Amino acid sequence: QVRLVESGGALVQPGGSLRLSCTASGFTLEIYDIGWFRQAPGKEREGVSCRRQSDGDTYYADSVKGRFTISRDNAKNTLYLQMNSLKPEDTAVYYCAARQRRPIITPQAMCITSRSDYWGQGTQVTVSS
């Protein structure tokens, strides 16, 4: 069956780093648009970073630009989110996502509208001293 399984969430001090992983099964992640989303307590789901498969065009939310990096390892069928210089406001449940590459949409649209086909179960990231 199609699954996305996340790991790597943890309690981290401000300024620290963390890498989230998301392993796909039942489909080949390489041919899908990919994204990371998060939802903080009392807030709406936010698209953190999305990447279009067709050309690799990538979107980052202004709040994480320069600190977070989305990537994937095709051999491992795994998606990653590297998070550096973490802030308390980064505290949220983080979800990985995969979207079929057709029809073509911008990575901005994928992130802003939360358009995706498959979702991970979520992993908690807490940034606190």
C-alpha cells in the first residue's frame, strides 16, 4: 500500500538543528512533487517547502527561508527536511507530502493550498529551552 512514514521529530533548544525523514513505500517518490507542511497549536496548516518534480522548482515559506532545506534520496525513496537555527515559533507537528506530478502546478500553489495526494502521519517538533 501507499505510505509515507515520518521520523526525526524531537525536543530541541532554540538555535539547534534537526533533520526530519519521510520514507515512501508503495510508490516511487522520485516521480512525485514533494512537500513539507506544519501545523502549530491554534494555527492553520502551513506549507513549509514544496518542490516540483518536473523541473525541481522549489518554494520556501518566508518564515523558514535560509534556515530549512528540502531534499530527497532517490535510492532510499526518502524525503528530508533539514532544519537549522530553529526558533520557538517553529514548534509544530510536521507532515511530509507527495503529489502526483500531473497536472502541473507551481510549488507555491502546492504549499499554499496544501494540495497533495499522500500524507505522512506527522511528527512533533518542539523548540524550547
